[in-house]
Amino acid sequence: MPLIVLSDSQNWPDLYGDFLYRFALLRTREASVAEEMVQETFLAALQARHRFAGQSTERSWLVGIMKHKIIDHFRKVAREIPTDDMERVGVGEDVDGTFDQGGHWKAGASAPLEWPDNPAGALEQRQFWDVLKRCLGELPPRMAQVFTLREVDETSTEEICAMLGITPSNLWVLLHRSRKHLRQCLETHHFGPRSS
């Protein structure tokens, strides 16, 4: 496989700006923070151009840089969010045994509705992402961060706990609550029964 050469950095905003903005907005949920993440990513990439090995696409390289910027942002925010903010959302019921320790549905638990569309195909639809973003926006910041880090970015439990200064037990409670809320929200606004 031939090495990939970086394009002119002056073209990065036109080539990747919108994609990186949407990527950051889904994770940070704040337009101003997403804009800042894009700018910081471009600046860090410009400073690290000489270290680009050419073994990935330019876009993948920029996304990798952005992920680090977002993680740094989450670490900073985690130090500033009061713990009682995590209980704000109306889905703060006690963990009721719906999920096992691996985050999977337990046998006999109230399973999700049978969704008529293929969820994997729905991921490709912009409408799904708009609804997911809206549903994530209803969660307290810490819950949304935990869900996004674990389920979207596939960050390990250990990394999330270290990054946000929480225990694994607290992580599982936050994941349980966020999954339960997102399930209800997505069923209501995206996958619910459709009228013919």
C-alpha cells in the first residue's frame, strides 16, 4: 500500500471541516465547543504534519487527533460537573436488573420493541443521527459523555473511569440510565409504530 501524502493544510477546512464539526457536535453536544474542537484539531495537525506516517487517510488521521481533543475536553468538564447533576434527568430510577454487568439485556427483562427497520441500516440515515443527537441532548452532560465514550467511541471501562474520575459501579449505573432513556426516546421518535 503506497504512503498517503497530506494535502495542503489550507484546504482542510473545505475538505474536512463539516465532517469534523458533526463528529465533535455529536460527542460534545455544544456548537461552540464543536467549533473549538475543529479549530484545535486543525492547529494540532498543522503542528504535527511532520509526524504523519502516511499509513492512514488524512481524514482518519484528523479524526484521531480530534478524538484526543474531545477526551481532553471531557476530562476538563468532568472536573467541573457537580455529582448531583448526574441525577437531574427523569430516568434516574434505581438499576432494576434490566442489564447484566456486560451491558446486555438480561433474560426476562423488558426487552426493547421489535424495530421494523434494520438498526444497522438506520445508522446510515441522517434522520437517525438527528434523533439520537436530540435524545442525547436530553441527558445530563455526564450521562451523555459516558454513553458516547462507551458506545460510540468504544472507549474501555478503565479509560472512561480514569478520564471522568468515576468508579466502575457508577459507570454501569450511568450507562444503564442513559441506555434506558435513549431506548425510550428512540422508540418514541424514530423506531415507534408508523402509521400506514
